[in-house]
Amino acid sequence: NLSDVYIWADMQVQETFIELTGEDSATFDRILSTFKFTTPTQTQPAFSSNLTNIRKFVTADLRSQYSSNWSKSGTDTLSDSDIAFDLTSIGDVNGDGTTEWLANNVRIHGTFTGGANGSESMYIWHWQSQNEIWKKIGMINGSSYKLLTTKTNGYYDIQTSQSDSASTGRNFVYKWDSSSGQYKEASSISMDYSQTGTQ
């Protein structure tokens, strides 16, 4: 019985205290009462580096988005095995100490959902520690992306780029919209790589 073990341990400590200090049991009880003991509780970690959980959220979201156009013959919805995507750490966009993740290179039945120029829809996912769920906080379009040094409402702005031809393309800037809790496209700039010398 665990309680019997605790009683026995308490008696052993008390006897040792009296023997070493020469004090009586009343002194021991008075000293013991000044300590606060708490029972440890098992809590779920706020964030796990295991990405199995986020994959479930992303897969469910993509299944809902693509089911109407990509359903198998004779079925109404896609199965999890029909959906594939990559997960990339995009960095800590809002300074809360937790990295956000980008779901991109989406494939349905093995077919890339983006354009021939490599441009695609990429989805930003954020860990909500208060609810312990993953939430999609934006969809950005392009073939590449980077976090800018500028911020909007405490969130880093994000720039994406896409090529429209061998010499032209566009840069998009996405900024945080607090009212919707999502990244929204804020600007689009046409690029002439033959003039800038970069792509």
C-alpha cells in the first residue's frame, strides 16, 4: 500500500532528525509544516516536434478543397492516400517561439496541382497552443518565397515570386490581416528580368 510506504518514510525521516539534532518530534512537525509539497501532474506538451498531427490537419483540409474536382471514379471523396505534399519550416512569423510550417508541392493522385511554370498554392500552418490544434493562416501563391524584415501587425511580411516567361515574372507581398487572422495579398509587382538581371 503506497500510503503505508509514505507513513513509514515519514517516521524514518523523523527518527533521523531527532537523532541528529537532539530536538523533539514537535520541533520536527513545526519545521515540516513550513514546506509546501505538490503532487506532480502529467500534462500534455504544448507542442510536439512530431509532425504526424499537422499532417492530419493539412490532409483533411486538402481533401475538402480538392474532393469535388479530383474524386476517384465511383467515389465522392479523396482518401488520405490520394493526397501528398511537402512540409517546410517557414520560420517563426509572429515571434511566439514556435515555427510555422508551409505545405507545398501538393500532389493529388500523383499529379502536381501547380502550374507548368512551377507556381503553386502554398499553405501556411500555425500551432495554436491555447487550443492545441493546427490552423491554416494563409494561402500564398508563387514558386518561391521568403520572409521579409518588415512586419505588419506583429507578423513578418512574406514575398513570393513566380516566372511568367523566360524574362518576366511577378513578385507578390503578403501581409497579416488581423481582422481575418490570415495572410492576405497586399501588392503585386511585374518584373522584367532582362532589365534587372535577376530572376
